[in-house]
Amino acid sequence: MNHTAAEFERAFGRPPEGVWRAPGRINLIGEHTDYNDGFALPIALDHALSVAAARRGDGAVRVRSRQEPGEIEVAVDELEPGAVSGWGAYPAGAVWALLRRGHRIGGLDLLVDSTIPTGAGLSSSAALTCATVLAATQLYDADTDRISVARAAQHAESEFVGMPCGILDQSAVMLAERGHALFVDTRSLRTEQVPLDPAEHGLALLTIDTRAPHTLVGGEYAERRNRCERAARHLGVAALRDVAPERLPDTLDALDDVTTRRRVRHVVTENERVTRTVELLRAGKLRDVGPLLTASHTSLRDDYEVSVAEVDTAVDAALAAGALGARITGGGFGGCVIALVDEDRVDTCADAVREAYHRNGFTPPETFTATPSDGARRVLLPADSR
Ligand code: GAF
């Protein structure tokens, strides 16, 4: 029997009506571009989170987790931002967002089970909101497509949890496919599957969880987002995506504030790096993507200022050990680094990072190689749950 279903039955005394699985993600390139209507190129991981669920007739939402203590219980008609805090805010917010978007959702029992490291910037929160939205809509026969699920999950995170995120993470969780990176135009939500099989090129995507504390609900993310929106207004464009790369020097001259200039330069050049990366992947030139990853990191470190010492140490050590390119992935201020590495140098690179951490007195990092995997789906139907 499925572990999550078994745990659901232990917790709630009946089998679930289904189990939904949603992956974590890393972003290959295109960071802090999504809330500027720009481009991103994430992949889904094989680390995933499962939600076992069944309807309740009394309008209560009860949530338990195999990894977190306690139970959250809240009535569907009492859901409002602030009503639930901590990790339970994500599934509660998912139900709230569906109600706000006009869906008729009733009570639910939910059991969450995850192999996605939390606080590592691998989008465990988007996986949780997306899996809950999928479970709730499928159980209550709400009519939704995968993009609407991603939008509802983003709505939950930004309005209920209070993290003003873009739609990168939810798009990756819902739309990624095995063996591909997902090109996302975050303005139109047009997506394209771009073939990506590092092993075919004798390469690997070494992922280093820096284990530096990473909290995005804090003010830094919102400050970056607000500054970009103010800059777009000042420049008379709908979003920074509309600044043409060839007009970047003039655009920067039109901005008085040196910090704003740097932020704008990051966003405009990062969009170009995404486009260039997609072209290289389409041409089968994965090795040539390395320098773009490193350029992205430099821009995030110096212009966007979202890096920290643990992250820079991992990037520098990986590059010194022969990585073709390396960068911070996700929102920043900790989280994970990805490095494009020859398959036969993965261990050397990981060891080099561990040694550098040891020398600097940092908490030892965790490492794994990322395999482009499938987006969220239902994995267990009612008949399978016994
Ligand atoms: C976080 C956010 F949730 C995303 O929307 C995105 O902005 C990312 O940081 C930075 O690219 O993961």
C-alpha cells in the first residue's frame, strides 16, 4: 500500500480518496524575472511531496503531516488570511484561494508527506499548494486546467501566506516534463518543453543545498519586487520585461538611483541569458550553457544582491573544481546552488565544496544530482488505496 495512503488511514481512520504527488523544482536560469513579466527555465525534481485527501461532509479542513507535529483544523467558511499560520497556511491557503476564485469546495482531510527538503529553496511550498489545489479540485469536480491550478496556488501563497511570489515555482510544479526544462514566458504563460538530458552529454546538474537559513516571507524579496515595479512605472513600461536589451544603457541613464540601476540591469540581462540558454539547448550545446549560469550568478550576487557567503563559497569551489558553470537557484539569501559538471567530476566537485565549507566553519552542505522530472499528478485512485 502507498505509504502516504497508509499514514492517512492511521491519522483519520479511513482510506483516502486519492493521493496527489507534486515535485520540487530547481530553476536552471531566469531568476527574479517572473514578477517582472520575464522568462524562466526551471526543471521539476524527483524529490516530491504527496497529499492524500478525502472529502468531509462537515465543512472542516483538517491537515496533518508526516514530517511536522500537530494537526491543523479550520472551518472552510472561516478561512481568511491570518486564520492559519506556519506550514498549515499553505494547504489552508490553497482551499481559500479556490473559494475566492469561485470554486465550490467543501471540507477535506489532508495528509502531507514530503521528501523535498524544506527551507532549501526547492519550492516545497509551491508543491504543497499545487498538490492541495489539485486534490481539492479533482475531489469536488471543479473544472480546472494545469495553468489555473498554478495560478490558484500562486494566489494562495501571495495573498494568504503573504509571500508576494511570481509564478515560476507553480508553473514548474504543474507543467514540467521529464527529460525537459520548461521555458516559461511569465507574461502570457506560454510554455515550451526544451529537451534537457544532462547524462546524454556526459554532464550532471550537481545541486548543493547550502543549508544557509532561507526565508523569503521576509522583507528582502518584497523590497526587490516593489523596487522593480517602481522602476517600471518610472520608465513608463508595464514591466521591466519591456526594456529592450539594446536600450539598456539609455534606460540606466534615466534612473537616478544606483541600486535601482543595478536591479534593472540584472532583470534585463537575465532575460537575455534565458533566451540564449534556450537557443543553446535547442542546438544540443548544453556544455556552452555553463558560462551563462556563472554570469547569472555574478549578476544576482553583485546587481541583485541576493547571495550570501555560503552560496558564493559553493559557487567558487565548484568552479575551481572544474564545473562548467554554477549559480544560486531560487529566490536567494541561502537555498541551493546548481553546478553544471562533467559526470566524472561530480564527486570531486562535491568534495571541493564540502572542504571549502569545512575551512569556513559552515554547516556541511547536502548534495544531489538533479534529474528533469514530471510535474504534479494524481498517483492513487480510490480503488488502489487498500
Ligand atoms: C522565489 C519565488 F517564489 C519565485 O516566484 C521567483 O521569484 C524566485 O524566488 C526568484 O526567481 O522562488
